Amino acid sequence: MVIQPFEYLTPKTLPEALALLEEKKGAAHPLAGGTDLLVLMKLGKMEPKFLVSLRNISELNSIKSTTQLCTIGAGVTVSEIADSGLCAHNPAMADLVQQMATLQIRNRATIGGNLCTAAACADFPPVLLVNDATIHLVSKEGFRDVELKHFFTGPRQTIKKTNELLVSISFRKSNIGTAYMKFGMRKAGNIPIVGVACSMDIEQGRIRDLKVAVTAASPTPMLIAEAAQTALSQKPNDATWEAIAKVVPDCLAPISDLRGSVEYRLHLAQVATRRALQKAYARYTGAFDA
Ligand SMILES: Cc1cc2nc3c(=O)[nH]c(=O)nc-3n(C[C@H](O)[C@H](O)[C@H](O)COP(=O)(O)OP(=O)(O)OC[C@H]3O[C@@H](n4cnc5c(N)ncnc54)[C@H](O)[C@@H]3O)c2cc1C
């Protein structure tokens, strides 16, 4: 299909971009890397009259960190995250950036675009969810912070208003006991059939806190509260990982599509959870034995 005509707007500052979104109401869409939006426009699934380029807006392009938190600008690309040194402290993020899409896509695709496009199979949400992420939105009315777990409302739907921009995402900077396990149909350009991220904290030989989040197996990526409950105060061992993995499928609501059936996705979710937990624990113990 041919992309319908649109006007390309290039604000130089955040207030200018927000003013444009306000003025054009829902007719204007922010454009980051374009790896989702332009594909949807080509397929005729979206026909924005105006594209507001975010390319020149410096507030969206930095990575900052304190001792506890890392804050990534919405316009930072997957490749920039991979090169940032952040992944050394957060192995789930390293798993993600190595496996997402292809190098060409990673060089353009942004973390903010991945969250705002809100695909049910997106790779960033599960990893950010197990790292307690908060997102920072801004409109002409001001800033608001939202826990990522409250952001997604359905496939390609979020609580973000049409006059708002995602500025940045904050999450735990150092989280060694983490992993992201993704099953796809091939090695490159690999949209997940199911993806599972997990994180764990252990105190005196018992699990103090454990999180599991799943993508591509429900209308939105989601944190599995039942996994955390099953894990609490248990010993970190294979029997516990299996028990946690078993509760996950019952919390999911996958669809059948060209990548996998409902039954296959539920099976993979259980397998991926067990493997992700084993991997995260090996990293955790490796880190603490060292
Ligand atoms: C070949 C190919 C392979 C892919 N593989 C994967 C994969 O393995 N895993 C995966 O998760 N995704 C994959 N994708 C999807 C896509 O690359 C990612 O979702 C990417 O992160 C989107 O970022 P972007 O900067 O290109 O967003 P854009 O396409 O520019 O924007 C996406 C949406 O977000 C909105 N938006 C962007 N930035 C902001 C902001 N700051 N504030 C408010 N709204 C904003 C836009 O208006 C648009 O609605 C793939 C895509 C292609 C084409």
C-alpha cells in the first residue's frame, strides 16, 4: 500500500512539540524511529495527518543514573542502550538488547516507541516490569509519573493521552539476579512467541522478592502476581522454580496466530519461566560468590 499524504513537523524543543500535539489534537502522532509507525502507515492501519518528529528534542535522548536508578530518555535507541554500559549491571536488559530485531532496526528503534506502540508482544515491557519501572509523561499541563504496570490497557492501547509525550523511563539500575528468556521462530528479527523476564532478591537463603513478567501471551505484557506469591520465603532451588513456572500459564490469556497456538504459548510460558529463573539464579549466585 502507498502511505497516505501527511505533513512532517520538526519541533526543536519539548514545549514546541507539546504545543503541536495540543494544536493538532489526535491528528498528529509523534515519530521516533518509525520502525512501528511507518510500517502501520504502509499497511493502511494508521493514517496520521501530521507526524511530529522527536529527533531534535534533546530531553528525550540521554541516559542518566544515580546509585539506585537508571533513567533512559524515550528517544534512546536499542543500540545506544546496548553500548551504554548499563547492561553490565542488568543482565535481563543485556538479554533483551542482544535478541531484539536486527541490527538495522536496533539502530533506529527507541525504547519509548516500543512502550508507546504497546504491542502485546513487545520485548521491553517484561524486562522493565521486573525492574520496577516508572514512566515519565509530559503534556502542556505538566509532568506525571506512572508505574509501568499501570500503563498498558489493551493491545496497542495505553493510558497516554494524545497530547502527551513519554519523556523517559526510570528503573532499578543494578539488578544482577535477572534474565529475559525469549522464544521466537528464528534468530534474527525475532518477534517473541512468548517472552519471560524475571528478577529475584534472596535473603538468608530464602526468596525475599521475586518477579515474573510475560509478553506475547496476553492482551498486554503483564506482571504475574501469583508467581511472586508462590516464591515468597521459599528456598531458591529447582523445585521452587518448577512450582513458580506451573502457576504462570493459568494467569495468561494468549491468542492463536501465525507464530503459535494458545496451547503452545501456554506450554512455552511455563518452560521459559523455569529456564529464566534458573538463569537468573545462576547469575545471582555467581555475582554473590564472586
Ligand atoms: C523488522 C522488524 C523487527 C522487529 N522486531 C522486534 C522485536 O524483536 N521486538 C520488539 O519488541 N519489537 C520489534 N519490532 C517493533 C519495533 O521495532 C519496536 O517496537 C521499536 O522499539 C519501536 O520504536 P520506534 O522508535 O521505531 O517507534 P515509532 O515507530 O517511531 O513509534 C511507535 C509508536 O510510539 C509512539 N511514540 C514514539 N515515541 C513516543 C514518545 N516519546 N512519546 C509518545 N509517543 C511516542 C508513536 O507515535 C507510535 O505510535 C520490529 C519491527 C520491525 C520492522
